[in-house]
Amino acid sequence: MGSLRDPAVLARAADEGRVLVTHDLQTMPRHFAEFITARQSAGLLLIPQRLPSAAAVDDLLLIWSTMEAEEWINLMWYLSL
């Protein structure tokens, strides 16, 4: 999806019922906020590139094991350092 613009990436993830995981902390939050005014999203998870991979994986596993898919609908979540 590297060549797609943010709204197209959001639409594809929504069409497939997938939470979108991205490093794009600059433009994706604004596009996500606009997107959910018109469509439902399975959610957006923003991961800073500075976050060590092991920490990101640990956080993803914790989220996956403690939250239901319905809790993610139209939710934007930032993983922090």
C-alpha cells in the first residue's frame, strides 16, 4: 500500500475490516478523523518509528489479548515510548 494516499489506505482497511497499523503520525490522524465522519473504520493504531520493535510487538499482543474488535471501531490509539 506504499503508493496509495492515506484516504485510499483507510478505505481499503475499512473494506477488509482491518485495524490499520501505521508509523504515519503526521498525516494519518487527520485523515482518519475525516474518514470516520463518513465511514466506519475497524480502527487505527499509530506506532512511532522510535519505539523498539520488541516493545511494539509486546503492546500489540497485549492489545490483541485484552480488547474485542468492537472496541476498536472508529478508535485511534497511539503507542507511546
